[in-house]
Amino acid sequence: MSDWGNKPPQDGDDDLEFNWLSEGDDSQPAASAGDDLVFDWHSDTEDTGASATGGGDDFAFDWGALTDDAPATADIEDHRFDWHGGSVHGDRDRDTGIGQLQNVDRLFESMERKIQAAEDADFGLDTGELLDWMRDVDADAPVEPSSALPSWLMDDVAESAPASQPEPQQEDWVARLGNFSVQEVDEDGNGVPDWLDRVGSFEDPLAGMTEADFALTQEEKDALFGDFLSEEARSTSAQPSLADEFDFDSLAEFGESAPAAESDDLAQMFDADEFDFDSLAEFGESAPAAKSDDDLSDLLAALDDAPTAESEVDLDSLFAELDDAPAPAQADLADLFDVSDIAELVEDSVPSDELPPPELPDWLREAAQAAGTGASVSAIIRQKKDRSLDELDDRLLELREIGLNLPIDEAVDKGALQAIVPDIRQTLAPATFLTVVDAPAIAEMRLSPEQAQRADLLKRIVDGTAAAQEARRRRTLPPLERMLVAILLLATLIVPFLLRLDAVAPDMPTAFAADSPAARAYDTLETLPEGALVLVGFAYEASSALELEPLARQVLTHLAQRDARLVAVSTSPFGVLRAETLLAETQPSGRYSVAKVLTGEALGLRDLTLNAAAATMTNSRGGRAELMLPSLDSAQVIVLFADSIDTVRLWMEQVAPNTRTPFVFATTYGALPLSAPYAASVPQVRGQLVGYTDALTYRNVLNPPSTPEPSADAPTSTPLLPTATNTPRPTNTPRPTATPVPPTVVPADSTGVTALPSTATDTPLPSATASRTPVPLTATNTPPPSVTATEQGSPVPQVQVAVVIANGTVNVRENPSSDAGSPVIGTLNSGQIVRVLGTNDAGDWVNVLLPNNRAGWIARFLVRIEERPLTDFVPSAPKRQAASDRVLVGTVLVEGPVEVLDVPQPSGAVLATLNLGDTVRVLLVQGDWASVILPDNRVGWVETFVLEIREVPLSTLFALQTQQAGAPPTNTPVPATADASARVLTGLVIVEGEVEALDVPQPSGAVIATIRGGDLLRVLNVRGDWASVILPDNRIGWVETFVLEVREMPLSEFQTTQQLTSAPPTATHTPTPIPPTATHTSSLTTVEATETIIAAIAEAAADTPATPPAPRLLDARYTSQTLGQTLAVVLIVLGNLFYLARAWIRRGR
Amino acid sequence: MRLRLNVVLTSTVVTAVGLIVLIGLLVGEDLGLLTQLVNALPFRALAEIALRLAVVAAALTLLIGVLNLLLVNATRLLRGSTLSAKLGSLVVLAAFLVTIFARLADSSGASYRLLQDGVLLPVQASLSGLVLLALVWGAMRLLARGVTWARVLFVLAVLVVLVSALPFGAPLAEAQAWLWRVPVSGGARGILIGIALATLVVGWRVLIGQDRSYGE
């Protein structure tokens, strides 16, 4: 409830002018413009440093105070006069106001007299009159306190007013009354809201009062009020003169002695030192007969009571008192007031045709000017015409009715607003949105339809209604269609693991598409020299790990097969942890190091670029790193595992410009779109592998699907590393050892850095992954220059090799020139070693044999020519291909053994011989020479004229070779035409027990048969520690020579002895029995071979430990991914087509 | 308008440090007078210091974030209003403590790797899988709220990227290759250019003090 009388002002709550209706207290900031509209005139009295007791000024004093700019009012401490409220400014600095009194002393003297006169009289002021007068005072004071007030008040306001007008409080009914503002409801454009225009005077208290009651001469009025009084106001009904209402004489008593007023409040309102109460007596002298003091005293006493929030006052009775007051004689205001000085103080901003502009003090004029266009309540009131009760706004009428019906509480402070208007707080309460009747007198505010709509919206927003809660409770299940889509997707992803869906799933990729980014990436890693230093970046998060790590494992496995030395870096701790885990799984040799975290993302990469040695010197455990990267250029390749484009971009921006080292990306699908441009456009990026599909392909390339392997994708196992117990198919290349040259002996410099090995070759070592134990370095599958047994023991020939000494990569051209007519056909990395085929005439170009068996030319100055053993340079067979791929084959057309040489030159060493009708795969044709794959998987050169070269499916080649190999070997009974006296090489198994015959001359080879001690076998040839023998089932296998006694004997003797001693080979235990020629052509994957393998698996299942269904799981995952991807596309298409059709249909309607 | 000292001060510091770092990092060795000026003044050293401080600040921020997370959850555990809130906080704190102690207690890292492989990765993958469902659902309903050219174009772009990634081999291989090579790569390049330009603009705005997300 508003505290008119006694509520002290609060700092910052300086709605100094217009806040009486907003409970008339200064706790309500001036934000409520609505407050200003009507009743702020009396609040001026409050803000003008009104009574310390908060008693509020008598409105009579108010207007007087207004005219004297309030400081005087500050001394009027009788709060009972502050009936229009809130004017309890006991805390107000009246000194400030008082300081302003100097200009109005004379005015106030007149005021005193008037007040005294009025005190003794019942007054029924015409509200309109008074309001006119009052509003005239601060006519131009704007709504905003910062500009509407006198300077001293403005200062207070400026200091204390909030920067932004706060929202009106709940009790601010004026602010709540919708468009209850001047700006909104001002149809006539007079700056006064329409409703205010309709507001008539409160007739009850002020009925009958006319301007005549305050009769002043025209001159006095002009001088005093200027525009305060409107012509209409003066013409309204008679009002009692102030002199009639106030006993100004009595006020003189205050001047004579210490305040000994009839009420303490009144005494407080007047400071005897400040007021010349004697002057007030003048009012009494010239005033008409005033009412008795008792009447006024009662009134003042009623007003004097401190208002309480709950106090109730019988307003009607109060007003009735006023009504009962005898109509004062028409008094001339001039008699009551000495207005001669007032004119100096007041200024009427409202233009009046009759009243000239008053002479106003500067401060008031400034205030008026600063008001701008804001309409002040006083101005509005000034413009108000007296209205009858019928013209009162409906809402105000209701208020009035309510107020009239309020019960009277005698204890209420009659000086407070509550006393004047009982239950003003409840009465003026804002419109309630709830159908809650607080008190009998309190009812809902009737809302307009628009307000009701807004209120409903607010309710929904606030969600405080039961309906909203009920609606929420009902929404427990997601929409049906969403559930269906989710179920469909989940089923698509899960079903492949439960059912075989071969009919709908595409074939699992077994090779990279030719010239694809993935193929280029594979080739880049495949051509790494032995012991190459590789920088591996782990830049992915846990959410991408399960997608990226299968690919990462394949790549790392491949690097391990290349015997690369890895330095792992990461800008995140998670990357470091995963690097440790993956490298431990895939690098059994332990030739890796995980550097500490590169902190700061881009800054860490920058540090790596600027000082790679320092960045990689410390490992992830804080110790000294086992391997260090001297510089970025010292790495042969940088492999980046990334799951976001930002990571790729960072590396491209921070690292790539500062090195010439090539990059290989391995990314997730999410990073693919924005990283593909780098792979396509930046020459430094050699290739890109993406996601799960490339991981499968990579795996199939490294390990063909025909080879069952243990649980392929278990993250905690090492599924991609064939163990000694399974069938290793490390590569399709034989891997000769560099017997004369230690493969990985490298000196360490003083900094602990392991330098590049100087003996890097371009032929890989025997697969270290074939077993957990190192391959014996002395074993070799490289035959001596002559593979015939008669030439066994010949010294290993030396050949010329070219070692690339240039940094980075060098181009190999088709012709010995660098002009446009000699395109680049390949590249070589720094340190790579290739066979030298010759030089040009000038000697400035060197003809070399590339790893892909192509011959090209390289500038002489880029290489260093050395001599190396031939055994180091048996080129490897190409990558695996699908059975349906068409390949070139060559069939020998000539009689006699055809020599297969190691180089496409007549002077080359003989690797093998071919007979009439032999069919071999042709890799390429270069001039007069054709590169062919021998049965033992080596690659040699044959002159093209001895071959019939044609293209056939790979499966056909296999069939031809199978048929060819199935021909009775030489250990079968020879035809009668054969020379039985011919001597053959034989081997007698001299060890007891069973001896395994392998498919390749390596300990890691697959066991294809077992032979027993005493078996006599035909030996085809001997290669170091291994001997190629013809098994009893006519297959060819390899046996270590130490188990055999090799000697020559006549063929007839061999046959006789074999029949007597040899027993059928035992059932094999190998999980992968290899068809005869497939043993040597492991690069071929055919349907027949697969079926044979599967049959052998079934046959050997009892003897071999069951292997996990890795292919099944792999297939399932691949099928699941493919189907899920497809379903997503289908759903997106169908869904959007549906909504598109719906939109069209609706538009058509 | 009254200027606030804190805004002025922070803006000044940011601009000055930004300029110093830029000059210290960008000015090379072959720019004549500019290089001499940069070499004469400790721009590079200051730039390095600023970068180091940034890294340290980022690390501290991360540490503070972790500590705050722990504190919030501990508080919620003790004073949570609902049982579910308390349980959630308990899980968070327990996971944190288990992870820490697993690493500290097992120097070999086996148990920690078990946590990674058995908990962290599957949970993260599951969340990514949920994202799949949400994304597919959202993509299905791209045109549900109305058909506009922008939305249609967006749907087509999504389909282009997805179709080009379908592993269906030869029949679609050429088309997929074209899709990937032309529209997808073109769009990707455009995005990369946009990212670069946006980075430049944002950096410039920070340097001139127009973006002051730090001081307010």
C-alpha cells in the first residue's frame, strides 16, 4: 500500500514528481510514466524536501511549495498536509531545498498567510482548480525526473535515479493499466491522455469549490501563476477560497514561538525560523470568514496520522467533512496570497491565450525547457478541464465505487494516502490474472480482450498453469515417425551381424582403385626405404577413434612391414595415449617413440616446425625419447591421422610450408570433404585414406581375405599381425635378406639420434610381422645368379646400383632429358636405391629400374653409383588384384629353355628358365623385353619374341598355371622316351620324425606337407639354406637343407628308391593349403584358391585351433556400414520428397 | 558517453599484444628496413613470450575448468535437491577418481588402456551413433517447415556428399568421382576460403578493438 504520509524516500527512488499513485512513495522510481499522468503534482511537494516526518504537505502548502520550489515545503513538516501522498521525505536534504528559498522568501510569506487562513476554513477545493494551479507550477517539468525537476532536485535524481527505468512494480497500477499513458491514448493530441481528460474533479472533497474561492486579481494571477490557472478553471464552479479553508492566522503562532501547533506534525512542518508566520496572519485578516479551526483541525488531524499499509480511512466521511464545510465566501486569491513574487518563480509552459508567460527563475525555466516534449502530469492536469462525474473513466469510477465501499479503519493514519483513499493499495492493485479473490472488496480487474489474450500468452510462457503441466505430462512419447526411422536405422545396422546379407551387400574391396588417393597413399608407404624415419601425427578424439583406428592399425602395420622407424606426435593428451597403445600393438620391433604432447595446438605444431628435435626429444613419459626427429626434412613421410578439417588445415598451414616431406592423410569421413582439396591440389600430399572402407581395403591388400586371421578388429588384440602359428601372407613379394649388408645397423650420433641407414634398399626385408622372432638374416630366397643345381656355389654377382642423394624426391623421366618430350614416369625418395641399367652417351643421365619394374632415366648428379650384391635387388611382384581383373600373360612359343634374366639386357643374370608352353604373367612390355612373374614370385625379364602375349582374366591365368603345374613333375614315372640314365638331384631326409615342407623358403612359410625321415625327394634347386623339392603329391615345397642329404643319382635309381621309401604325405595341418602354383604366385587370388582354402580349413579343423570368424565379422561390419549409409540416403530422399509434394499440394489448393 | 576504464585498458592491451605478435611472427628476414626495425626492437622475443603465456593461460583455464567441474559436482552431491542430481554428480566424481587412480596405480598402463578401450571409446562411439539418428531425422525433415530455395539447395548438397561416398563400385564410380571432384571439392574450397577470410576479419576486428569479448 502506498505510503503517502510516512514512507521515507529512498535514494534513487526519486519519482519526485509523479509517484503518488504508485503508492506515493519514492521507492518507485520514475519509470512509471503512468504515475506522472495525473497525480504527480502533489508529489512535487514531497520531493521538494517535504516534511521530515513524511507527513506530507497539505495540498495547500503543496501548491505553495510548488510555487516556491518546494524548499519551503521542506519546512512544512506536518505530514497531514501530505495527503496526496508519499511525500515523506524526512531524509530529504531540506537544506538543499532551503538553500533555494532565498528567491522565494517573499512568496512564502504570502503563502503562510494563505495557509493560515485556509486552515481555519473548510475548503472544498475544486480539484481542477487546484490541479490547474498545481500543475501550472511544474508545467513543463517532464516526466523523466532527470529533466523534469529543478536543478537541485535534478541533481538528486541524476545521482540516484537508475540508469534505466525499471519496470513498474506489481503495485503500480497505473503502469499496469494497459495503454494508460499519454502517448497511447491521446486522441485529441493535446498531450493529455484521453482518460485523463475525462477525469473530472473529485467532487466529493472538492465539490463546490471554484476559482472564486481563491479569488485573485487578474493581475495577481498573471503575476503569480501565469499559466497556472486556465481560463476554464477560473470559470468553473465556485470553490472555496484558500483563505476560507486555511486559518493562516493560526500559523502565525508558529512564528512567534516554538512550534506549538495543535498537532506535532504541523509543528514539524513549519520551522519557525524559516517562516514568517506573522505574514500568514495577513491571510486571515483579509480572508473571508474561515471555518472553524476545529473543522480544519480535524481534517488536518486526520491527515496527520501516519499512514499504514493496511490503514483504512473512510474517504467518504473525510470528504464529507469537506463537503460539509460551509461554502467559503468568495475570496480573492489576491487577498490570500501575495503573489507578487510567485510570478518570478513559476512558468507556465502551456500556452494560454489569456495569460502571458510568467517570469520564471532560471532554474525553473531550464527545467521547463529540458522537459522537451515529455508531457508532465502537471501540464496534463493543467490542461484538464473540469469534468463531471459522469465523464470519469469507467475504471476510475469503479475505483471510486470501491473506495467508497471500503470499510473505515479508525486507526489509519489519516494523513496517508491510505487514509484518504482506503485500501488504496488493493484498490489500485494491477489487474490480476488469477481468479483469486483476495478480499471481498478485491475483485478481478476486467481485462480487455487484447489484455486477456496477452495474459493467456504470459501464462503459457510462464508455464504456471495446470494445463501446461498436463500437456507436458502427456508428451511422454516421441513422435511415431521418429521412432520408426530410428528402428529402421538400428535394424539396418544390426541385422548384418545376425544374418548374412551377401545378396545385398557389395563385395568387400580387395584393392584400391587405380590412381585413387588411397592407392597413391599405399604406394607412397610401399616405396619407403628400409628403416625410413616416419613422422606420425595422432590428431583425433575419442569420438572418432573407433572409425579411425582400424585404418590407423593397417597403416602402422604396413609401416612396420617396411621396417620404418616411427616418431609419434600429438597436440592432445588423448592422441599421445592412443599412439602409445597402437604403436605397442603394431610395432613389435619397438622401433618407435612417442613424443610429449605438443601444447597449444597451432603453437605446438609451430614449435615442431621450428625445432623438431626439441619437440621430439622428450617422450610421453618425460624421459629421453628413443627416437628423435632432427628436422622435418629428415622424415621420409609424414602420416597424419585426423578426424577434423581443422586439424588437417592446421598441419597444412603450420607444418607443410616448412618442409618438403610428403604427407599421407588418414582421416574420417567427417574430415574428408574439406581435406580432399588438399589431397587433390597440393603436390606435397601424396594420398589420402578415408574411414572404414579404406581400412578394409588396406587390410585386404596386406592380408588377403583367403587367409583367415584371428579376430580382426578387436581393439585390444593385434588382429592384423599374423603370428607364427597362422598362415602369414605378409606380402606378395619374396623378401630376400641383405645378407652381406646388415639391414638396420645405424650409428647413433652424440645426440642419440639414429641416422638414416646407409644401406636402405628398395626391396623389403623378410616380413618381420611374419613372426614375432626376427627372421634369420642368413636365410635368403634369392638364388645365386644361376639357379641350376650345377651352378650352385657360384659367387654372388655384384651389380651397380644408384643411391639417390638428393633431398626430397627426384623425378624419373621416360627419356634422358628434362624437356617436355620426356615426361615424368615416377619418383624416387632420398636415399632410395635402384638398379642401374645403364647411362646415356653423355653420361649425364642414368637408366634405372624403378620398383614397379619400369625403366626410367634420372639425372646423374642426383645419384651415387655403387655396387651391391644382386640378391638385394630382386624386384617385387605388383599388388594383389581381383580374380576378375584382366592381366597380360605370355606363353612361351619356342623350344628349349628360355632364360629369364634379372634385367632387360642380354647381359643380365639368369634367374630362371621357361619351357615351351609355359605361361607366365607379364607385368609390362618395354621395348623388346617383357617383365614376367616367375612361379617363385620373382620378377624377371624375357625377350618378347619368345612369348605370345595376350590378355586374359586373372582366374584364367591361374587355371593355366594350375594346369601347367599339375603336369607330372619329373619325379613321376617318365615316359619311355625319357632318358632314365639322366642324373637328377635328390634329397634324402636324414632327420627323424616329421619335417615340414613350406610353401616359401622362409621359416614363416606355410606348411604344405610333412615328410618323414628317410623320404627321398627330388630336389629342384638349392637356395642357400633352403631346397626346393618335389613332394610325393607332386607339389613343390621348400625344405631346409640341413634336414636333407643332397646328392645326385640317376633318375631310374631315384624312381626305384622313391617307390620303396617314400610314403604318402600326411594330411596337412596347415590352415591354408596352397594350390601347386599358388604357392609361388601368392599374389593371385582366385575363386578356386579360395574354395580350396576353405575346404582345407574344414578338413583341418579338428587338428587346428578354431580361429575366430574374422571374415564373417569383417563382412558384417562392412555390410552394416554400407547398408546404413544407403538407408540414410534413401530416407533423406524420400522424406524430403514427401514434404516437397505436400508443399506443392498445399500451394495448389 | 562515458568510457569505462576497464574496457579501454583491456582493449589497449589486446591490440598492443596482437600487433607485437603479428609483427614479430610475420616480418621476415628480407624486408629491408622493416626487418631492421623488428630486429632492433624485441618484437620476436615479445611475440614468443606472448605465445608462451597464451599456452600457459590456456592450460590454466583448462585446469580451472576441471576444478570447477569437480567443485560443482561435489557441491551438487552434497546439497543436491534431487536424487538424480546427486547420482549424476556421484558418477562424474567417481569416474574422475577411478581414471586418475587407475593411471597412478598401474604404471604399465594396462588398466588405463582397459578404461580407454572398454569405456571411453565405446561410450564416445555410442554418442556418435546417436548423432547419426538425429542427423538422419533432421535431414529427412529439412523441407518440413517449408520449401525454399535455400533448403532445397541444402538437401541437394547433403545428398551429393552422401551419394558420392556410397561404396557401390563401377556403375556409379564415374558419377561419384565427378561429384566428388567438382561440386564437393568446389564447395569445400569455398568453405576453406571463407574460413580464411573470416579469420582475417575477426583478427582485424580484435586488433582494432571492435570485438571486445574479453573485457565485458
